[in-house]
Amino acid sequence: MKLSTATEQACCILALIASRNLSPITNAELSERMAVSPSYLAKITRRLVVAELISSEPGAKGGFVLARPMRLITLLMVVEAIEGNEPFFQPAGVVERVFKNRRRAVEKGMSVVQEKMHEAELAWRRSLSSVTMQEIVDDALKGEML
């Protein structure tokens, strides 16, 4: 599975917000710091708001803040906020069309493929859910400030 650049950008957004010590950061500040257009960045921050990872504070001194501590935000939560949580493998019926006269073999083979893909996806999700954004930042910085 290939994740979009937006997932990496979402991780950066969370780290930047966390570095502000509860002081809101505006979309314009994020956009400038990350060198992406404000409209593009707004799409990412919107997904993070919907996922309740960040919240938006209105007003002249408003902006984005964390909706929960970084220690409660897993990497899986970030990935799902940006990429969604649809199953990785969704058969399109190609095998059935190609081998239409071998229905029983196709069903058996596809059952094995789906099972193995599902097992792999579960392992991937378990791994991502076992690490928090706080752990990532702490490990990366080793005591330094952002």
C-alpha cells in the first residue's frame, strides 16, 4: 500500500501544533512553514479536525490546537484520518472473469488470497496502533525542542 504525501504532512502538522504548547497555529502559518498552498493544507487539517485529532479555535488569536494529547494519537489514527480505513484488498472480479469456467477453483483461490491480505492488513494496523505521535517525536528529538 502506498500512502499519500498528505499522511506525512499530517504528521508534520501534528508535530508543529504540539510544539506550540497550547498556543493555536493558523492555517497561514502552517502553510508557510510547510511550503504548501493554504487551500491544500486546509483539506488536510479538515480531515484531522473530522477525526478529532485537532480542533479549530475561532477568533483573531485562533487557529489549530491538538484535540487530545500526542500520547493519545496513534500513527494508525493519523493514517486513517487521511487515507480512510477501507480494506487494502478489494477484489474487482478479474479472476472470476478470466477463469469463468473454473468457478470452484476461483472461489477457493480468492478465499486464500483474501484471507492472507486481511491477515497482512491486521498486522499492519496493529503495528501502527502500537506507536503514538508522542513516541515518534520523543524518539526523533531525544530531548531537543522542535
